[in-house]
Amino acid sequence: MSVIDEEREQAIRNLQPMIEKAEKEGLWFKDSISGAWFSPDDLRKHMSKGRFLWKPIRWELNSPELLLDELKNEISVLEARIEFIKKKAGIQQLPSISYVKMLKPLD
């Protein structure tokens, strides 16, 4: 086993108690530095590929409802900005957007 593989396995072992708690209690991981959110399953998949191999102290466990609240707040802020710009620019109606960019699911 290479040094990188050993480090990956150690990081996963270190985080295992948090992963088990998250799964048991329906919590998600939030990176305390970047603010990125992951379900336990998604984080495990990323870690198996050598990504987000951070120490437990960097992670917070939170309800995914908090993420939804954060997103709703971001939407409200963006809607207010849109209305402000429309008013300043004298725009009555925004052009419709006819496409949605889909996120690629994790493998």
C-alpha cells in the first residue's frame, strides 16, 4: 500500500465515528472553512477517491434543513438584487430562461 493510500485510509478511519453519527441522526457534513456541504454517502465517495481527506475538527455535523435555510436565504438576497437592478435599469420583465444546467451526480 502506498503512502497516499495509507493516508486516505487513516483519514477515513479518523472520520468514521462522525460518519456513523451522521448516518444514525440524519445529519450532513459542513466544511467549517469553505462552507461546502456533503451527505455522509457523498463524503465517503469523495474520500474514497482521495478528496476532502480532512481531520474531524474541520467538519461540523448539521441538519440538512440548515442547508435548505441557507439556500432559501441566498435566493431571497438574489431576488432582492434582481428587483433593485430592474428598478435602476428601468426593466419591467426579465427574459425567460429556457434551460437548466444539471449537476453531474457523483460516480
